[in-house]
Amino acid sequence: MILSIVAIVVGLILLVWSADRFVDGAVGVAQFFGMSTFLIGMLIVGFGTSAPEMVVSVLSALNNTPQLALGNAYGSNIANIALILGVTALIIPVVVKKEAMTRDIPILIAVTALTILLLKDGNVSLIDGAILLIVFAGITAFNIFTELHAKHKRKKDEPIEAPAEKVSIIKSFALLLVGLVLLIVSSRMLVWGAINVAQALGVSDLLIGLTIVAVGTSLPELASSIAAARKGENDLAVGNVIGSNLFNTLVVVGIAAVITPIKAMDADVLSRDLPIMSALTLLLALICFPFFKSKRAKAARKKNEQFGFGRIGGALFLSLYVAYLVLLGIQTV
């Protein structure tokens, strides 16, 4: 019990510290290459924090249990939107820039629609997996090309200014790598210690699975999003979630299907997890628009070309995540 408590305390401290370093490194990389923090959030933070899901996907496919990859990917996507953005919005308003609303969130919705189309027959074939991976490569290339074009346009249109403080790319990459590794390690320590303490207190395995384990797999994304929000890097927090969801939907499921095609899919995936993931993705797009906001908020949004939501939206997402966990518990009993 003492060792478990130590693991929780040390894991929590490391999680907070590594999240700050990870965000600092990501911002440094963005500044060095002249890229937006949103793109870095998608490509590096989002994909990097989804590394554990990819490992689980590969191992489950190699062990001939590829359906685990589906549950892992879609469950993580649900947590990313409802839990991570929900908690982040309770701390600081989530800000989504116009580019994300007009390009990246619609891409995420389109990818979700593609997933529904491919999975409607109850199977994820080798061809389906290859399509998902090709789409991922195309989206990544499109985002990089778009960002490079925008960077070139900024250089052409903006007047020459005094050079900003030089950013050390080696230091930034080191912070990024160390932060990512410690994020994953500290989250595992925290989950391990919490499970042991819960079991010692007589908490059921079901409740442990629905709470500690479910939240624990999203701790790297959660910690990095909160750290980014605290530092005012809202683009990084939103890019993290969008990038992670794209990675999970396309790469995690795609790799599993390419290694071991998924046949006779679990009915719950089609009747519960995929519809909930799709609904939350649509809700994210809808809640960011100022349909029900005050005139002052609408004017500010129009002036800054920004969208987003605050504590009310965060509370809504968090409530929906709790409802999802309750549904899982009811159906599991």
C-alpha cells in the first residue's frame, strides 16, 4: 500500500512537470520552424500522446485480438472530446481559431463519416485499413502543405521586423521527447498505484476499469492540454485533441486491420461507441459556433475570428462523459 501511494504521489508530480516541459518543447519547435502551435499540437502533441494507443493496437493485432484496438481507439476519442476538452474548458475557455473551424474540425467530421461507412458491414478488412492509413497520410501532407503556404504568405506580406529571440531547436526537441516519455511513464505509475489502492479498499474491478483505467489512458492528453491552456496556448490544446482523434481513428484502427483484419465486430462498437464518438464530434463543431452567445461575445468572436466555448460547454462535455461511463457500467453488469 505504501509503495502504491508513493507511486501515485511521484506519478502526479512527474505528470505535471513533464506536461509543462512537453508543452514548452512543442511551442519551441513551432517557433523555430515558424509553424502555428495548432499544427504542432496536431502533428506532434496529438500524435505523440496517442503513442500508447498505437502500441496497444499493434500488440492486440499481433495477438489476434484486433477488436481491442477499436475499443481503445474510439474510447480514447470519446475521452479526448468529452473529458479532456471538458476539464480544460472548466479551467480556461477553449478557443478555436477560424482555420480549425473551417478546415480541421470538418476534416475530423469527414473522417468520422468515412469510418461509419467502412464499418457499417461489421468488418474492418485489409483494404479498409489501407484506406484509413492512406487518408491519414493525405491529411498530414495537406496540413503541412497548407501551413508552409501560409508561412510563405506571411513572410511576403508582413514587413521585415527585428529578429525574435533565438529558439534552441535542440533544447526544444529534448524537452519534447523527455516530456513525452515522462508523460507516458508517470501516467502508468499513477494508474498502477491508484488501482492497487482501490483494490486494497475493496473497490470492484468494474468500477476501477470505468474510472481509473479509462481516465488513466487519457492522462497524457489531459495533462498536456491543461498545461497548454494554462500557458495560454489554446491552439495547442485543441490541436492535441483533433490530432489525437485523427491518429486514433485512422492509424490505430488502420494498423490493426492491416495486421489482422477485423471480422464479426463487437455489436457494441456499432450500436454504442461509434455513434457516441460521432455525436460528440458533431457537438464539438456545433458548440463552438456562437448560436446562443451574447451579442458582445459574437462581436468579439467576429473581430478575432475565433470560436470556442467556456465553462458551460465544459460542464456539458464532462457530464456527457460521466453519462457514458454510467452507460458502460450498466451494460457491463
